[in-house]
Amino acid sequence: KGKSDNEVMKFCQAFMSELYRHIGAHTDVPAGDIGVGGREIGYMFGQYKKLKNVFEGVLTGKGLSWGGSLIRPEATGYGLVYFVREMMATKGDSLKGKVVAVSGSGNVAQYAVEKCLHLGAKVVTLSDSDGYIVDAAGIDAKKLDFVLDLKNNKRGRIADYAKAYPTAKYFPGKGVWTVKCDVALPCATQNELDVADAQALIKNGCKVVAEGANMPTTLDATKLLIKHGVLFAPGKASNAGGVATSGLEMAQNGQFLQWTREEVDARLDGIMKSIHSTCVKYAAEYGQPGNYVVGANIGGFIKVADAM
């Protein structure tokens, strides 16, 4: 935040000048995360290519014209919503007509909102580190385009959304989880949803909480949500779409191919269905049906143990 493109470029190049020795297409392949998007990946990839004099799939999240994959920017958000769709289907329910609260306004949040819209849900919140907005009319495709431009190009603050759309109200500080919703998607940062937030969601009748960020829900909040029968998806399962599509990007790089948007999206959807099935299977086998934390933990452990 607050750095020029030139300052960011110099930092990324200096970082890669040390990192390049330890990574490679068949060694270790880093990807972006909070604060590291296409711009930063581009600066690092360019420096890697300069230092190594090779063109290979050493980073994921690359631009489409230099080895990137369609759907990669959308993958974590899309995958999160695909997972929620599968969770709700186990209860004979769907996202259609549901009110969704989303925290964050970066990559994951943006595309979680987009996929929610595709599936007929109404998203009413977004946030950043300064505060959050509540749009009772819902964030539609046009408003989402405004957010993408605001955050990805102008590097602005979410407060500007409320200035552009009179149906929205801006609130400084925390509080996004006090907004009444059917589905909550924490997509901002670690430990953003605590016990008080969980109590507010439960009180307001929230049915599903699915993590889009890495460990955004505290352990005590997770236990409370599960205790009260809220369907809870841990990030190790529900936000796996990003790293899964990084794998798809690596596969395309290895073949010197670029798959269509539809093909990548279909593969992502299939991967999220498979992860969901794994969670359901092992939760039931070990006596805690419907507990996605147990299912994800045991499923992940068994996969590693079987490979040893």
C-alpha cells in the first residue's frame, strides 16, 4: 500500500534475485497471495527469466500472454462458491435467493461475489482494512465491475463504493459479520472472524460459513459455529481452488498449451466436487457426519500417509 509501481517493481526484482536459486518448474513453484497479484508476479517472472535465461512455468498467476491460465485469477473465489454449492446440496438447498455476506474486496472476494451472482445469490457486503460497506440492494455485475476497477487499477478504498452508490452505507472498522445473511464468506485475512462475530452470525440465522481466506476464523469461533449446527467449511478445503488451478496452469505450461476458459472452469468445478466428497466421506467414516473440519483433516492426513 502507498508504493508506486516503480517501488514495487524494484522490491520484486530484488526479492527474485535471491529467490531464483531455490525455485524452478520442477523444484518449487510459488504463487501469489495477499498483496501479490498479476503485477507483482510479472515483475518477479521477468527478473527470473533475466537471471536464468529460460522461459518456464516457475510462477503461477502469470499474465495470459506469458504462460498464464484462464480462470486463474477467479479460481479461489469460484472454487469457494462451488464448494458452498455442494455443501448446501447435501441439505437439499442452493444459493439461489440467498443473502451472502463477503469480507475483503481483493481477488478472492471479487470472484466469490461474481460466482454467487451466477448462482442467483444476493451479495450485500464487502470490506477492506479500513471498514466495510453494506448494500441492501445487492452488489450486481455493474457494481462489481466498479469494485474491480477501484481495487485492481485505482488501488482505492472500499469507502469509495458508498460514494458511488447511494444504496450502500459505509462503516469504518470491523463489523461486517453483524450484517444479517444466510451465507458468510470470510475472504479477507487470518483471524478476522472471532467468537463475537460467530455469535452474531448464529443469532442472525446464518446457515453456512465457508473460508475463502487462509484461517480467517479463530478456533473458538469455528467450534461455536459447528456446535450450533452451522455448516462450516475450513479453508484447507474450501479455498483450494486457487492452488488447484495453479496446478492446472503448471500442466498447461508443461505441455506448452493454453486450455479454454470452459475447460479450466470445468476442471476446477470437478476438483472442488472431489474435495467436498472427500470431506463428507471421512467425516462420516470417523463418526462425525457433516463436520467438514474433521473430514478435511482426516482426508488430508490419509492422502499424505498413503503416499509414504
